[in-house]
Amino acid sequence: MNIPEDLKYTNDHEWVRLEGSVATIGITDHAQSELGDIVYLDMEEDAGDVESGDSVGTIEAVKTVADMYAPVSGTVTEFNESLADSPDTVNSDPYGDGWILKMEVAEDALSDLMDAAAYKALIGA
């Protein structure tokens, strides 16, 4: 199970990478393996300002549909448009090309999220 040390994590299995005030967000390797083959992402294209915990779309896999939640409060600025044609990228590269959205966030936005060690404990890795 791949759990990069430089990311922050949520109980809902999203990861966050902060670069300046831009948070890149996706689902964890654990989440994609639990979902199975991802076939479609339906994101709220006009999400705008969201609060932590708000639904920003759904992730559809062969056997289930899961909500995607904003792990932090901020303004959604971009969705990974390449996932429209290749949603399986989330399965093959969840921490790289499989990122799902970007948000403009406050400086302290990640303070309530878990580090890699806490996330490993959560999933029993």
C-alpha cells in the first residue's frame, strides 16, 4: 500500500498536497483499491467555495458509487479534465496523474488532517 509521507489524509480517504495556497486533492491508494475499477467521475463543475466535508462529486466504479468530499475549506479552482477520458488513471496513479481537483485554501487549511503515520494506523497498514 502506497502512503506518501509528504501528504495529508482524511478519514474519508482523500489525500492533500499543499503547494503555496494551492491544494491538490485525490483519493488514496487504499480508497481506489477498495472501490475497484473506476469508470467515471462526476464532479461539481461549478463547486466554487466549499466547506470541509461538502460533496464535490461522485466517483463511479464498476460495483459502486462513492461521494468525493472536500477535505478542506476553500475555493475549487480546477478539476483534472484528463480523467473524463481516462478515469482509470485514478487506479493506476492515484498520487500523480490521477489527482482529482485543486483548491485555493487558507494557510492553515491542513491543520485538522492526518499525517501518513496516522493514516496508516487508520487503515491498519
